[in-house]
Amino acid sequence: MIALFVLDVDDFRPLAEVAAKDPDVTVVRRGPYFQVCADGPIRIDRNATGARNAVWYSSVAAIAGGRVRTWDKTELVVEPTADDPA
């Protein structure tokens, strides 16, 4: 399972909100963060978040059980790592 952590502040909150629209993704509060979880890849469309460059490229606090495959001007894709036992 992948866990993507995004700080719960106004600028980053839209990333968690957009991710939560995917039925295969679960978003929960974990301390001051949103923990975005999925068994498969997590895809977040940048246009849907409305994030500016500085916000978009500084939004990820941490990733567990996965790695960034794509993080460009259109989307963020985090996929499971090959050594993930899940």
C-alpha cells in the first residue's frame, strides 16, 4: 500500500480533495497531514487542484511504500515500490 502525506494547509488541501475523488483512494487525517492511501498508483491531476508552480512542486511531505513515477506540470503519479510486501 502507498501512503502519500500532504500537509493540511489551505494551499495543499486541494491535492487531498482531488485524490479523494478516486474510489480506489482513501484520505484520512494523520496529525497535521492528510494521508492519501491506495493499493495501486495514486494519480492527481494538477489542473483539478488549481495549484500554482511553487505549491504544486512543494506539496508532498513524504511517501511510504511507493515512489514518484511522474511529477510534472500536468500530474503527480505515485506508484508502489517493487519491494512493497502488500
